[in-house]
Amino acid sequence: MLLLLSFFNPLSHVCSHLLTERCTSKVLHTHLFLDSWHWGEPVSNFSPSRMAPLTVDCRYSVRVSPQMANRIVDSARSILNKFIPDIYIYTDHMKGVSSGKSPGFGLSLVAETTNGTFLSAELASNPQGQGAAVLPEDLGRNCAKLLLEEIYRGGCVDSTNQSLALLLMTLGQQDVSKVLLGPLSPYTIEFLRHLKSFFQIMFKIETKPCGEELKGGDKVLMACVGVGFSNLSKTLK
């Protein structure tokens, strides 16, 4: 159901590099998103789905006590276990030279639907000396609530990756692509303006109110015709 792209184009390396440089903590979610797309193919992804009994958690900590990660997990479980018991947790604790010079901790939550859509949420502690200190318990609970909000919003793409999905639809073949999203985020709305400015692409937006088939918040069905982007350096056969 999720539109995920396997890049076979130099653009993919640029995107991956920029995403990694922008925020390495978002790489997990971005890779989950990209691994299910098929580059260049028209997208048709708008079927409702239910959450599978699986939530993948990745908690990480660097240059802090390993107990920080355990405290994050306990607080996140206190929220999520009320809805689903099958929660798998992976720990990544770094120390020494390999952990860098910035102490901190964070939590990534990824929920998978029955048809392969990934919805994610993430929070990290503030850098040392910047902003108020964050307790591991507060971070775990808040991140779990963010994931539940993403599930309530629904759609085939979470709010963090809405703009990426629309970009890939824009660069796709000159054919109609559709995707079902939850309520558009302010960033996505501004991103649509940029797509119109750079590619002269306008999306057809159709509101899908929640009902018997669509649970949670109101959904938005986005449709467009791709510009047919191709790799200019590709060898012609």
C-alpha cells in the first residue's frame, strides 16, 4: 500500500545524502519509506488499512547511562501496551569514541499496517546546553502519543514523509498517480506551492471524510500527472 521507491537514479544518491546530512535520526524512517516505492512507476495507493499487531521500537542513547534507554522504553510501553501487546524493542547504546561528542538519547517508533504501510514518530533530547533538560520518561510518553496521533491521522504516508511522497509522484511517469494522506501538515502545504513554482504541477485534492471504511481523522486523496523525470546521463541503448 505504501508507495516506496527503490532509486536507480543519481537523484536518489543526492536525496539520500541530503536526508542523512539534514538529520541522521530520520534515516530509519526515510529508508522504511523509500524501500517500498518503485522508481518511475505511477502510484496508486489509496486503500484503507488496519494496524498489524507489530510495532518496532528503536531506542538509542549516546554518552549517557544505559538506564536512560530502559526508562524510555518503560514509559513508552505504559502508553502503547494499552492498545497492543506485541511491541518489539531494539536498543542502540553507544559509548566511547564511536558515540561522538554529543550526549543524549531518543526514541523512534514505527508502526506497520496489514498491507505494509509504515507510520512513524520520533523524539530526541535537546542538545547539551540548549533548551530545557528532557526526562527519559517524558520523552517516551510523548513519542508514544505522537505515534498514536499518526495512526489516528492515517493515510498511506505519515506526516513527516508527506512531502517526499508528493515529490516522487511529481517526478514519476507522465501518468496519473494517487495517494491517500491524512490531514496535510503546514510543511506539506507550503511544499505544494514549491512544486507548482518549480514543476508547474498542480494536484487534484479530494477530501475523504472519515466513515465506516476510513477511520480516524479526515483523509485527503492527492492525484497528479508526473513530469516524466529521467536521468539525462543514462546510457541510451
